[in-house]
Amino acid sequence: MLSNRRFLILTTALAPMLWGTTYLTTTMFLPEDRPLLAATMRALPAGLLLLVVCRQLPSGVWWWKSWVLGMLNIGAFFALLFIAAYRLPGGVAAIVGGIQPLIVALLASRLLHERLTARVVAAGLTGVLGVGLITLQAQARLDAVGVLAALGGTVSMASGIVLSKKWGQPAPPLATTAWQLITGGLSLLVAMIIFEGLPSTLLTPSNIGGFAYLSLVGTAFAYVMWFRGISKLPASTTAFLGLLSPVVAMLLGWAVAGENFTALQMLGIFLVLGSITSAIIARKVKPRVECEVLAEKGS
């Protein structure tokens, strides 16, 4: 049987793997040029559904904390993610996301007192290189607005991960996920009405199917697993698992959308997986090393 830690890592990894399907789903099934509509329809229905299930509202300071986390992890992140997905083909938008583990590791060392070791930095740089090899070989045009949106989304989510870890969770992941999805979704709804307006045409069955998948599977389920992992794993370990998203996006682009797949992209996949493995092993052996040091001091 799998150990509790391995099972937790595997279930947490499901989230970025599902997020890796966002790019393909957006380009194949969602209405064109409506990033805020896509973001709103992904977040708000999922949050309302989870709230109906858990039937628990925030209390005290968690009203404003949920709003802050909802903006970082959902509102700003989703809006920027879909802008990048609409303006960048395939998994190209994910290349900037490769720096997220380094941003999280730096913030965690300042705010959470997690050690910023050379091994973690090396793993982070390897992850960036791997994601770069995956996406830069796709021979796709890079759009400046799309790249800036991807960078903004990366910084937003990195900040959300660290704050989620620092503030903890006052309720089960089902409830805290619902709060963030609703607050972020309501912010997205206001932004959509102001900047895009309500849809002028009816959604097609394909649109509805795409939104249903992203909301139920890629958001409600994925974020419950993600926030559960954040509450129990080191922040930087969780962030490294996020590198699985561009790997899945690239594989889907190759298998479904017919995008080119090269030997360098395969090398990029191995580098990303090696980066994740190195970061996880580093976190796993750290407590053992500290225990040995304490034992030596006590003898």
C-alpha cells in the first residue's frame, strides 16, 4: 500500500494534471475571445456547488482572508490564465509558469521559514529549462500580451499558495475551496460585465460541455485536492507539482491537436519530472537529517 505522504502527493498532483487540459479545452470547446466569461463560468458554478455540499460559511477574519485568497488563487489567476490561453497556442502559455516553484520557494523562505536550499533552487532552474524545452520547440508565435498575462497569473498563484499555507485552513478543504471560488468568481463576474458584457448569443452544446468539464472536474474537484495538499505539504513541494500542467498540456497538444513533438521536448519532460522528484526527495529527507543532528547534539 502507498504511504500517506505518497498518496497525498499523488492526489495533489491530480490538480495540475487536470489544469493541463485547460488550454486544449479552451481552444476546442469554449466561445472565442471571451476569457472573462470562460473564467467566470469555470469558478462561480463550482464554488456554489461546493457550498451547497459543505453548507459552511466563513466567519470572522476569514471573510476578508477568503476574498484575498480568492482573488489571488482564482479571480486574478483565472482571468490571466484564460487571456494567455486565448492568445498563446497549445502549452506555450505554461512556459512562464515554470518559474512558479522558484517564486514560491523564495516567498516561503521569507514568510514560512522554509529553507531555500541549493537543491531546491537547482530543481527549480531545471524545471524552468524543462518547460522551456517543451514549449519553445512547438514553433509557435509568442504574443507579448499573452506572455505578460501568463507571468501575472504565475505570480498571483504563487502568492496565493504561500498565503494559503501561512494562514492555514479554518475548515475542511471543501469549504475553504468553495469560499475562494465564490469570491473569485463574483469578482470575475463583475469584470466580465464591465469589460466583455453578457453573451450576445446562446451557448452551444459544445460550449456547455466544455464549461461543465472545466467547472466540475478541472476546478471543483481539482482545487479541493490542491488546497488539501497545500495544507499538509510544504509550499514549495506543492508548487513543484504544478510543473505537471505544461507536461500534460504538451502531450495533449501532440496527441489531440496534432502539434509537433520532438526529441528535445521529450528531454524537457524528463527534466521536469526529474525536477519534481528532486524537490520531493529533498523535502522528504530533511526531517531525517535534522533528527540525526539533534541526536548528535544530545549525545
